[in-house]
Amino acid sequence: GVGVAMYVVAISVWKMDVHYCRTLRDLRSGPMRATSVLLELHAWWHVLAGLSTYLIIVTLAAVRSDVTNSGMDVYYVAGVFPLLVARKTHGANGGRKKSEDLLKSPGLRNRITASGMRLRSR
């Protein structure tokens, strides 16, 4: 889905960067200097390719989890960014914890809230 479509966009951006390299370089040093970061298409290729790879991996892991019933839930950080969380784990007393309990754990909760993000399950 989205990961593959993003790869298509990333490859298109990379191809435009290769094809229009000289023109983009002239624009970045000339009239478009204030927006030169947006014209760094090679950097955008890396950002988009990395994000698409992550999305594809999370999607495949979620599908595998559903097929094998291995107990993973997909949560969305800030309502958009998928995060795979184990549904069950062994607790200190040998019991089971649900993914909601894992999300309440200080370590994960602090790392996510320190970055200004919030968790929401879908």
C-alpha cells in the first residue's frame, strides 16, 4: 500500500534530481535560496526511501503476526506513524501482560512522550 506508493514517489524524486541536477543547483544558489532545503531532492529520496522501508517492514510484520497468531498489535503514534507492540509477554510473576499494559510502562511511555508524541490504538 502506502509504503510501496511512497517508494514510487521516492524513486521519481531521485530520477528528477539526477535529470535536473544542474538546474536545481542553480536555483538553490539563485532566486530560490530561501527554499533551498526543499530543492535538495537527493536528501528527500533518502527520507522517503527510509520511511517507505519502515512502513513495508511494519506491514509485513503485522500480516505475519495475524497469520501466525504471534500476538502483535499495531499502534499509531500521533494517529499516523505505525508502531508494532507485543500483545502478550511474560510478567515478573509468570503472568501475561496485554499490549495496553506495555504501553503504560515507564520506559516506552517516557521515550514517546518526551518526543512530544502521543499513542492511540486503531
